[in-house]
Amino acid sequence: MNNATDKTKQQFESVFVSPMRSYTLSALDYYDQLFSAQLDAARAYSDMAISQARTWLDVKDADSFKKAMESQQKTASEFMERVKGDTEKVTSISQSFAEESQKQAEETTKNAVAKAKQ
């Protein structure tokens, strides 16, 4: 009886607990990377906005207005590049997580089938 209980515990561990633990670790890593990327992006966007606000506060004449407009155009271009890069980064993080999750699901299914045949 004790041997059957141990075998059932081992099967439960290998079929359910271990894969869930592995998936949870992957999910935590994913969310950590995702939130970090989002916080970095938010910080960069905030810095750009504050810098532009300071630039516009320095406008006192036609020449400084022209410089502020040029700065705004440059910042808009940098902003679009940053958004593009941030989007690519989040997409890459998400794709990696999806691929890893799929791989883990396939492994779990293989292990479950192998354990069921035993």
C-alpha cells in the first residue's frame, strides 16, 4: 500500500506540481521583464516631456521660439523611434514567453503520456 502511495505522489509531482512550478517561474520572469520594460519606457517618455516643457519655458523671443520648435521636432522623432524600439522589445519578450510556455506544455504532455503508460 505504501509503495502505491509513493508512486501516486511521484506521478502527481511529475505530472502536475513540477510543470506548474516551472510555468509559474517562467510567468514571473516574463512579468518581471515586461514591467521593467514598461517602467523604463514610462521614465523615458516622462523625461522627454519634462525636457520639452523646460525648453518651452525658455522661449523669450523669435529665435528661442525657433529653437524650441526644432527641439520639439527632434524630440518627436526620438519619441517615435523609442516607441518603435519599446514595441519591439515587448513583442520579443512576449514571443519568448509564448515559445517557452508552448515547449513546457509539450514536455508536460509527453511526460503525462509516458507516466500513464507505466
